[in-house]
Amino acid sequence: MTMATTALTRPSADTEMEAVYARILNRRRDNRLLPPYRAAKNEDVVDLLTRYFVAEQPGATVSAVRRVGGGASKEQFFFTLTTPDGNAEQFVLRMDPREAITETDRRREFEILEAIRSTVPAPRPRWLDADGAHFGQPAVIMDVVRGVTKPSDAGIKVSGLGTFLGADLRAKLRDQFLDYLVAIHGFDWRNAHLPSYEIPDADPKQAARWTFNYWRDLWRVDEGETRPIMALAEQWLADNQPDTGDLTMTHGDYRTGNYLFDEDTGKITALLDWELARVGDFHEDLGWTLMQIFGCWEDGKFRASDLFGREEFITEYERRSGRTVNRETLHYYDVMASWKCYIITAANGMAAARNEHNHQDVLLTFLATADAMFADDLCRLLAREPRA
């Protein structure tokens, strides 16, 4: 649906964005005044789930609650729900902390997962507490899908950052990875039930403008400090917003680390982390996927998500999708990807850790050290130096 506005209420080009993102920004500002956030304990989660299912699944019992490791945007817990007839199923509870490294909306996540599951493998969403009325923070419960996000011998590292898959897994995963991205971009969002999604169709630049405005305002909310490279990047992104000729569903965080796969067969079992999905420009997904931090270098050659060389990825995407990648538009979203990552690590993550509003303050502080890499990316990209 499109945003309903009048001549008196229509936002200026400098401020317009999807209404849900304006609410997210306001929520983040308001949360600054709240006391420190304490990570939920397993026994607290047992109590919350038990009381929740008294109404949702009378007679069912909750057991085997355990925290899922990793993740700085959600607190996650596996649990088993056993119905009175003895049927036991495993689910995962995803709850927002008070502040996350990326701010998103659980209702939108629920809607896109329900809609996209017939197109690509994704977890099935089951229950939603959109405003945190029961769990205290917005939450969603979904089916558990089996699989891993990185090889078992990958060591201790953040999933998706510099992951090396190896030749065998790479050969099994690469076609699935690209074909599923093509399928997402070909998804018929016009006929899907996505009431929380607005469509940037007022003019060709609106898709880029909405994204730019939101991330610029996130930077201002959390940082408030002028840094030369960010000021330069912000001005360049404001001045060079491209037209979007083909509105598609975008994933928003499509990369290795955000899908599950069976390590023996190499079959992708689920695409994860749909919370940044929106209707926009497919080039935005491409720019994100091709970022060097999500890839791997070997023998002087770069592979995006350790699956494709940059030019190979672009050529294969064009062949499989039937779309033409506009190199100037892709360059814009290359810049935007590094700019967004700088905001995520240097502003959003650090603010959440500094305010004691997240369960992963050590991880957030560690990730902030990557801002030098993104600053280097921005310097190189804005100087139009060749990318790997």
C-alpha cells in the first residue's frame, strides 16, 4: 500500500520514510531515558512462555528453554512446546532488547516470513507479540529449522564475517545462494499480504530517498558527532540518489551467515534475518552482498560471501534474473552499504552498549572496531577506485 498523505501533512523529501521507520526512530529516542536492560534469564523465559501459552495453547507445557548464542539484534531462546496429546515441537523465541544494533519491527518480520515461505525456504512464524504486551519487548515465535550458519571448523567468529566455506561447500551452496536471491527479487509483493509495508512509488527516487533518510536519522539519533568521512558520504548519497525503475522485494541483509545449511549435503534449509526486508531497489541487496567484510580473500582474489567473484556474481545475477545491473546505481548502493555498516557499528551498536540497553555489550563494542574498515571503504569508493 502507499502512504496516504495530504498537501498539509505530506513530509518533505528530507524527512519522508515509511511510517513504521519513523515510529522506530521515535521509540529509539524514547528508550534513551529508560534504565539499563538486563538480559533475560532462562527461568524468566520459562515463566513468560508458560503464561503466554495458557491462552494460546491451553494445556501445553514448556520445557528445554535455552539461550541461542550470538546475535546483537535479538535475544533468542530455543524451547519445546508439548501439547496435551503428547506432541512436542521445538520453536525459537526472538525478543527485542531495549536497543539493538539494528532497529526493526517484529510485525513486518512476521508478515514477510509468512508471505515469502512459498517462494524460498524460510522459518515459519507462529505467534507474534508485536508491541511487547506480554513479553515486555516486541517478540515473535517461529519454527526451528535445522542447519548451521558456518562450517563446524570455522572457529569462534561472528557468523558471516570473513567466513571461509572451502571448495566443497562453496560448490554446493553457490547456485542455491544466487538462485534464492533472484527468487526474492522476483517475488510478487503486489499480490502478497503485507499490510505493514509501504510502497515507494511516488517518484523514481523515492526508494533511495526513504532508505537514505532513515539511516541518516539513525546516525543522528545515536551519534550526533560530525566525522569528515561520514559527512562527505552523507552529502554524496543525498546528491546522487538514483532512479529505481523496477521495484522489487529486497532482503536487506543477504549474505553468508544469514542462511542455514546442512553441512553434509550443502543444502540451504532456511534464509534468515528478514527484519530489514523492504520494497525497493534490487541493487541495494547486490551492494550489500558484495561487501568485502562479508566475503573472503584467497590467493589475492575476493569472493563475495566466499561464493562468487564480484564480476562473476553480477554477470550470473543478470543471466539468471533477466535484469540488467546498472553499474552507476550499483556504485551508489556500494557506497550506501559501507555507510550503513559504519552507522550500525560506530553509532547504533555503541549507543546500545554505552546505554546498557543490550544483552551483547561486549560483542557490540568489539564490532565497533570495524568502523575503520568501513571508513576505508568509503574513501576508496568515493574516490571511484576499483573495487575487488
